[in-house]
Amino acid sequence: MRARTTLAMGAVGALAAAGLLAGCGGAGSSGTDAPEKGASGAGCAPVAGDQLVVLNDDKKLQNTDNILPAINAKAASPQLVAALDKVSAALDTPKLIELNKSVDVERQTPQVAAKEFADANDVTEGIEKGPGGSITVGAGNFSESQTLAELYKIALTSAGYQVKVQTIGNRELYEPALEKGEIQVVPEYAATMAEFLNTKANGKDAQPVSSPDLDKTVNALKAAGDKAGISFGKPSGAQDQNAFAVTKAFADKYKVASLSDLASKCSGKATVLAGPPECPQRPKCQAGLVEVYDFKGGSFSSLDAGGPQTKNALKTGTASVGLVFSSDAALAGS
């Protein structure tokens, strides 16, 4: 579905030195590492089930990766920005999940899914005509970005622009094109884009500027964008960021709804955390669960980053909790 990742953000330093991360011994044939040092108690064994639910990040481990339009500053007329803000106003995370389900599960094209969403949510109602002209909306090489780009096209067409959507690839390719005005608009993610611009300007070891506070993240993003010739519209309520999911059957059995619940009730040997190989060292994955929630899982299963392996491990009952992305189509109906 996606090429974007919010997983890698810095090092864990003192955490690793303190020995709080999962054991780093060789993985067994199952791909599951040795039990984490310090884990005690029975823990919560995996529970198979078809429906996945995201645990509430009640202590704000993750940064705010709300979707918003990124706009070449020279193209950012008030009417163009207002039209894009209509899309932001219509989006929240449950609606984004359903949009992704339409494309990734039900196999609609991004164009059809965007048109149905725009009609159902009155996206074009009240949009004022702008100065017109040609606009190219860039998209990343994953379906969510392509569907959002089609939504932007619908709104901008209603504002009187001649619009085409161009799938370009990853951020390293489309961000310079946006700066140069080769494309005028692209759907973006607040925290991820803020850190991209931050490290591009200040080096890979730059102090992070994004945070769990949306206003702070957007302020930092706009400041970085001003230097790069990029403006930003209003952030939507829709977030696509790291999240931790369990099966509904697991949540019901162990009475867990939040990451605090998970840490207090499921620290112990039976609990299996699934995620990408780098998860134990990442501050937005297992290292963050340890630092922010004092989570002590029993073992770590090295799989993928929010992909089919992790989701299958949850559904088949080989993982208790796994890293997913908060707008994944697999969360529809949760």
C-alpha cells in the first residue's frame, strides 16, 4: 500500500545501554527473538481473530502525522488553498481507512474512490473560482497518496483549474519538484514532512522538530516550508502514522483498549510483539513502548513494517500486538 514510513526517528542511546530493549540474541526458526530481559508475569498470549483494532496511544508516543496539502508557494493563491482545505475538512482517520479499503480491498481505482468520497462529503460545495491555469498534483507511489491526489484534483477542478495527477515516487523525488514548481501540490504528512525538511536543511542528526502536539508540528513544518518555498494548507483530522494493533478478540479477552492497558496487563513472557527488524531500537516502536509505557513484552517477532506479515501474525494468533499504520484498510470496521 505504501512507501512512506514514520518508524525511523533517531537512536535510543541510554535505553539500549540500560538493557531495556528486547533481547538481541539470534532469532529462532520462527523469527521470534529471545524473551526480553526484565519481562515478568504471565503476559498476554496471542489471540487469533479477523478484526484488528488499534490501541489508544494515551501517553502520546507517536508524533502527529496528519495529512495536509503541500503547495508550491508561487502557486498558493487564496482560492487554491481554500479548495484544498475543503478536502482536509472532510477527512478524518475513519474516513481515510474506508477510502483505503475501497482501493486496497475492494479494488476501486483511486479516481472512483475519490469521486464517491467527494460526492458523499460535499467536498466541492461552496468552492470559489480561482485564477485558473494548469496545476499538476503529485502523488507518492502508494495508493493512499494517489487517492488523496485525486481528491485534490476534484477540489481544484471545481475551483476552475485544469488539473492532472502525476505519480512521481518517493519524497526524495517529489519534494524537489514541488520546490521548483514542476508540480504545484502534493498530499503530505505533517510530522514526516517536517522532519524531512529539517534534516534536509540541517543534516541527518538535526534535533527533531515534530512532536505529538499538532500545532507545534505544523508551526515547525510551516517555518521549514517558508525556507524551501513550500506552503501548507490546513491539516486534516486524518492521521497515517505508526500504531499498535491487536485483534478484537485479544482486546476483549484481556480488557485492553490503550497502550497503558497493554503495559500494565500484558508485560510478561507470553506477550509477543511483532514489527520490522529495526523495531527494538526505534523510539517510535519497541524502544518507545519501553521508555514511555514501561512495556516489557516477552519476545519480539521480526516481520515487516505494518505489512501483511505482521497483520497475518496477529490474525492467526502468533503475535499479541503488532506495529501497523493507523489508516490501514485492515482496520476498517474497527
